[in-house]
Amino acid sequence: MRMWRAFVGVVVAMALVVIADFGQQAALAQERSARVEFGRGQSSTTIRGTVRGYEGANYRINVRGGQRLAVTMDSSNSSNYFNILGPGGGEALFNGSISGDFADIIVPGSGDYVVQVYLMRNAARRNEQARFTLRIEVTGGRPIAPPAPDFADGLSGGPDFFQVADISRGDALNIRTRPSAQSPIVTRVVNGEILRNGGCRMTGQTRWCRVSRPDGSNAGWAAGRFLVEASN
């Protein structure tokens, strides 16, 4: 009888754990939701917020088909990510846990898109907190077209090598991990240094170029206005 009671006690305890975990996951259905609006004449906005545990945050933004939706997130917690969901929900158009903290997509159709901020399960179970900064930008409006390739070759995408130019005396050009002025710095280079061209893209009104040192090291993104075709 004692063994039976002990067995029943273990089963009940396990059931309570499962129910508690299910209750925490169910909280995802009650995520905070807010609509994103841009100021007059603006095409981007910056949102600062906090999520904790299984609590998430949804940011809805109306985008027309063919426009470019760019989202960048910086967070105090390495387990904090965001997804982008289409108007019909379903499978994410962008999955941050796989693709990182920078999204740049051409939306396939018009409607409300959702930027979903959340903590991964391991951090949510520990009820961790994340303070995040989210930058959302919508540009364009032409008919749907495939995005320009991120990596261009020397024939169709500009020179094989750039030279750093027009940096103020005593200053240096930041090479960053992503095409964003808020992203971490990989290295810094000065006027005259030669960088390999990995292709350029527009992020809003800024031209960013994927570059690296000639030997392929220190790869990252640099503001294109400080890069000119190398003479050699």
C-alpha cells in the first residue's frame, strides 16, 4: 500500500508540473499587442520594451505588397528573438532563432504583419527578463520584385575592392556585424585601407556594403558613402 501511495504521489506531482508548464505556454496566447504607426513623413520607428518569461509582445504594422519591411533588434538577453508573421498567420516569414536579429524582406501581399518578440523556452522557463530595442522600417511601394542579391560580384555589383575615403582626420570607419548603425563593431579602418567588396544593399536611405579585409578576415558591413573604387 505504501508503494502504491508513493507511486500515485509521483504521478500527481508530474501531472502538476505538466499542467504548470502548459499554463505558462498558454500565456503566449495573451501576448501584449500594439499597433505600430509612423510619424508624419517618417518611414521608421524605434520601440523599446521588456518581456519576461512566457510573456511576449506583438507589434502589428500595415504594409503594402511589394514594400520592404526591415526589422532590427538589440536585446539584453541572448535568448530574446523576434519572428515576422504574415496577415494570415501560419509559418513565420522570418524566424529570428534561425536567422538572427536583422530581417529585410519584400512582403508578398498587403495587410497587417506582426513582429512577434519572445524569449526562447529555456529562458522563459527560468522567468528571465529581456530589455529590447526594436527598429521597424518600411520603404518602397513599387510592384513586387525579387530583392537585390546581398552579395555581388566584381562584374555586375561594382569593383572587386573598395578603398576607405573621406573619413575625418583622427577618425575611423566602423565595420559592423549588420547593416545598422546600432549593431556591434567588428573592427575599425582608416582612410586608404583596402577592403574586399561582398556586395551592397539599401537599408532605408543608407547604402551599406558587405566588406572584409583582402585576406577575408574581419567581415562585416560598412556605410557605402565612405567607400570608393580601389585604384588597384
